Amino acid sequence: MDFMSLVWLFIMISSLQPVIRQRMLAMERLRALDKLEKERNSRVIALIHRQETMSLLGFPIFRYIDIDDSEAVLRAIKMTDKDVPIDIILHTPGGLVLAAEQIAYALQKHKAKVTVFVPHYAMSGGTLIALAADEIVMDENAVLGPVDPQLGNHPAASILRVLERKPIDKVDDDTIIMADIAEKAINQVKNTIVSLLEPKMGNDKATQIATKLATGTWTHDYPITVTEAKELGLPVTTEVPDKIYRIMALYPQTTQRRPSVEYIPLPRSKEIDGSKSAK
């Protein structure tokens, strides 16, 4: 084999390596999900969005809840017997309201217990999905987020406030049209939240939470902590199984840049450090 053949062989192996690594990682994920399912006697669904890398070209792509996600989750729910609990590992910045609502309503209709695990964050549409669960299990440092609709680059609630603060004859037609759409969007999201929560806590409490989450009380990226979620009246606990974190580790960020956080991935305790010092 001459030198050029070796060069071409090296290029071919290098180009296939990311694909092979991705396939191996996918297999490891499936094994981890299978172990968790057997341990909890449930259907486990991972809805995890990170910045991922395309297989061959190496370009980062940003993920969010879309129609493909809702189709996949709905199929998984459809394949699950009514008496089998569903566990969802949720890690997402949000996404399309339509897709999030489809998933939420499908979970609400499931007869057995639905548990949502939030190891880090589930914002916007992710929070909407979490509201459909019988139990939301959050890491003590994890957060949820408001579900107020966004129209383009602007919150729907802020567009409505323009009409409250300016005389109507001083507002252009486009803003008036956007305000009309904003009002409809807020009402639709509020009604969705109420329909998800009302069976569990009654109309008054559900309406109170819906108003807080959907009408622009906070900025769209406001972090709702475990304490605040409990104060709202959501069914939140904080006992996240270790296997959830191990599954999260199988969804790494893109490696095309230097990691901004580095540490030795081993548990540390005073007992371990003390025994090493003694030696």
C-alpha cells in the first residue's frame, strides 16, 4: 500500500469515526433507558435538547421542542399500556407551543402515573409538559420557566401593554393587529394550563397558576426554582434518581470547542480525602 492510499484510508476512517461514535453512544443510551425502565417498571422517555453536532460536517445545531418530537413522544405513549407508568426525562429550553400542547394532553390522558424528571431545566414549553404530570421531580437546583407566549421577538403580554399605555390613535395598525393576536395567544395558553391542572387542584387554583405563568408576570427566561414551584402549588419533589444523571451524561454537548467547565468526574468526600492523606 503506497503513501497516498494510506492518506485516503486515514481520511475515510476519520470521517467515519464520528458516525461510529454516535452509534455507540446511541446504543449506550438505549441500554441505560432499558435499565431504568426495568428498575421503575415504567416506560421511560427522554426529551433532551442540547446543542448537538452534525455527524460529518461538525456544525453545531440547536434543538428545541418541535413537531418531530411530539410525533415521537405520542408514538411512545401509544405503545404503552394504560396501566404502565410513564417517566419523562425533560431537559429543554422550550419550543413550539403546538408540539408542547400535544405532548401535554397525551400525557394527561394516560391512565397510569406520569412522572416528569427535571435534572437541570425545563423552560417554556418544557414547563407546559411538566404541568401535565402527576409528579414533577426536580433537582434541588433545577428550574422551570414561565409559559407566556412570544410573538416574534416580543412577549405577547408586553405587546398588549402598548395599547394600555398609549392612546389608540397613536398606535400603528400593525401593533394593533399584533396586540389582537397576543391577546388570543395568552388566552389559549391560559386555557391549556387550566385544563391540565384543573382535574388535580380545582378551577380556582388552576386559574391562579395559569394567570401567573402565562400573562407576563416575569420575563420569559425567569427561573422558577423548586421553592417557587412549590409555593405555586405544583406537585414538586426533589428525589431525582442517580440513573437520571447518568443518562444525562450520555447526551454530551458538542466537542467542537474547548469545554468551559472541566472537573475530574469522580465523587469526592471528606472520608475519601482523609483516607488518602492517612496513607
